[in-house]
Amino acid sequence: MVAVAALPEGEGPLTLAQRRYLARGLKESGGKLPLFDEDGREIPRRTIEACVAHGWAEPWISNPIKPDWLVCRLTPSGYRVLGKEPPRNRGRSGA
């Protein structure tokens, strides 16, 4: 896993890019977050790392083919920053 400096949970402003990234997890089983945007461009790593640092996303699984990719999912705090309640079952389904 990739180490990302942590901030106090939820601290800091939610940017438009972060909101778009996190909102995509609302549509996926388990809150899985995308690696690519709607146009097929890679999500900027700094956007992903900032969401992890704020506690809105967490590293989820390692990709053995592309170990440098940071595959994440929404945290309970990530759901709440988007105004949603986190699901009760946050298993690995949909990975």
C-alpha cells in the first residue's frame, strides 16, 4: 500500500475535483472509486491522495498489474461529506 500523510478526519475544503471523484463512488458497490474520469483520463493522483489524507477515501485493494495505481473506496466520512449515510455493510463486494 502507498503511505499518504493523514489530516484530521474531514478537515479541509472539498474541491470540485474531489467532489466529482468521491461522488462516483456512490454509484459503485462497496463505494469503489474510479481510476479514470468519464472521458477516460486518469484521475490525478493528487486528487486521490488528498481525499485519502482528509479521510474521505481509503486504499482498498492492490492491483498486481499496475501496483502504482491507488485503488480506493469511500470511507464513512466520505459518504457524509457528500451528504449521504454510509452503508451498513462495507464488504469487499464489487472489487
